[in-house]
Amino acid sequence: MPRDSAFIGQGRSGRLDCGTVNETLPPHDPTALSDAARPSAAAFPDGPALTATESPAAEHTDLDLYDTPELLAALVGAQHRAVQAVQAASQGLAQAVDAALPRIRAGGRLLYAGAGTSGRLGLLDSVELHPTFSWPHERAQALMAGGPGALLLAVEGAEDDETQGAADLAALSPGPNDVVLLLAASGTTPWVLGALRAARQAGALTIGLANNPGSPLAAQAEIGLTLDTGSELVSGSTRLKAGTAQKIALNAFSTALMVRLHKVYGNLMVDLRPTNAKLRRRAVRLAALASGADDAAAQQALVEAGWRVKTAIVALRRGVSAHAAQGLLDAVDGSVRAALAERHSPA
């Protein structure tokens, strides 16, 4: 593994840029500072124009004067913009899921690359797929600028190294069946753009998630998603609305992908790994709900099925052995619904 990359995971054209929303938050007018006391543009040195995520918000300019309930109401209320931003990007998210599905079915991996908050959110999405959907650790891997230490402490300057970003991604040996999710609120982070370049050169599907309209990341990724959350209530603090929007988008993308991969039956989580007492109780409830059996019968079927929930459900519903139930599932790519619809006798 090259230096300065955090790795979590055990074990071309035709891009789309969509998903913006331009709704301002409700104005707020507490006892205001005088115009002379309020910071103004003239107070800042000349420089390049600030991006949306870096620009001070026009609302709540006296945030530091609010009492605590009012302060919290403003902070929580601002999060609605994150939901709106992801809703506006739903068409692009759907395209991303549909483009990723055949690659993942062919054995590809989900690879995440980001810096700071964005990198940590990618890491979180990657590690939660195994306990939730029994997704193999080695098929969900995350890279973060700055190395493993950046997970807990900021590593200043790491995100500015575009060459290192390319090297870190290339070290995972990406291929045409891999799906690379590149995350940067600004959409301009050099390390992430380097990772994007390496992923495209390898022929992987690239999905870029940024919060600033018109960003290089959204423009250069095969599928570019702009989650336009606008200015942050605390200027530049993209762990607020921007981070929330990225978390929602990642949740929606990976969950939709797992549904398409038959990891869900109805709306039940039927492919979890019950590795502790709580999850074993959940597995019993799921098997009972999906089959109509009582808890005792559901638990017995799970024991016989090696605690594989899908296998237990099919065995109970079809009245066959765990071995035969697994054979039915294997014949239909793990789909519980299709296995229950099969009319032929299992081999």
C-alpha cells in the first residue's frame, strides 16, 4: 500500500451531471449586530471567488447571538436542504445503481475514495455492508487521503497531493468491473481527482459526488452527481449539510444496489450475518415473519441452515431440507422470491 492512504476492507464515456437544488432557508432576524460590527466582504483579502460550500450563508448571520434552543433549531432546520439536494439528484443516483449492477454481478468491487469528512463517510458505507448484507469485506474497500491516522486526526496537506491520490487508487488494481465512488464536498480536492484519473485509466466505472455546482469531480466522472447544499450555516463546515447529503446519497446507492442483488426480500433484511445474540434474535424474527412459522420453528430451521436466513425462509415456505432450499436459491442467483416461485423439485 502506498504511503498516505487509509485502506478499509478485509480481505466510457456517457457521464451524467445532475441534481441541484436552489431553495434558500427561511430568513431569521434576531436582535442583529450593527452593520459596522458585522463582517463584510471588504474585511477579507482579495482572492479567488468562494465556492458555494465555502461562502458565508446569507441567513443566520447573528448565529453566535442565538440562545441554545434557537441555535439548535437553526442547525437542525438547515439539514432539510441536504434531503432536498439528494432528492434532486435521484435520477443520477438511479443511473449510478443501474450502471454499477452488471459490474458488481460480474464480480467487481465497490471502491471508495475521499478526504476528510467525505472519506470517513465512504469508509462508513463500506464497512457496514458486511454485517447488513453479508457483503464480502474484500469487495468493499475504502481509501482516505492521509493514511490510517487520518481516520481519527486530520492530516493536513494530504488532500492536496493529486499524484498520491492516483497512486493510492492504482495500488488497489482497479479493473473494468470495479465501481469507484469519489467523494469531495468541494469537487476540487486534488487527491480525489488523482484517484479519479487512475480509476478512469483502469476502465472502472467512476461515480463522483460533490456539493458544489460545476465542479471538476462531477464533470470528469463518468456519472457526476451534484448534491447542491449551498452555503453552510457555519461557513465552510461541510460536515454539516454537505456531509449529511453525501451520507444519504451513499446509503441510498449502496442499499438500492443490495436490493437489486437479492439481499432483501420484501423489505426484510434477509442476508445478514447473525454474529451475536442480538442479530440471532433478529434472524429468528425475520425468518418467522417471512415464512409465517412460529419462533421455535424458525430457530430450528436457522440452525439447520447454518443461520442463513434466506435458506431458512425457503426451507420453511417450501417444506424442504436446508440443503434443498440452498439449491433452489443457488439456481436463481440467491433470490428468495424467485426460489419460492420455482415449481420444479430441487435436485
